[in-house]
Amino acid sequence: MAHWVAAAPAALENRFRKLPSAENSPESYRLRRAMFWGSVLALWGTAGVFLTAKKSLGVETTADASDRLAAVVTPYADWFHQR
């Protein structure tokens, strides 16, 4: 085995910061809280985009969705295929 391959784990060990353990330290609490609020904001943003698209396209049921989306996407798909 090459010398640099054997030395890689030791070099990487000091290079990257390890996450705190699952104990109740202030740092692990902040990380968990940040992950929670990031997830909440991601779900909220996704729901907002979904509801805005649904309302702007006039989609009421899932059966309406394929017809409405086809009407919106077809001109763009045709333009793309002409290029």
C-alpha cells in the first residue's frame, strides 16, 4: 500500500470537524434546532409553490392536472424540439 493511502485517514481526521455526539450539549441542541427549522421552511416553501401553481392553473382535481399541465407545457416542449 502506498504511503499516502495509509496517511490519508490521519490527515482527514484533523481536517474535518466532527459533529457533536447525541448528548445534550448546547451545540448539538443548536444543530438539531437548525435542522428542524430548515425542514419546516422547506416543507412550507414546497407547499406554497404547489398551492400557487394549483391556483394559477385552475386545477381542482388530479384529473384536471394532466389536461392543464399538458396545455401549459406543450408549447414549450414544441419550441424546445424545434431547436
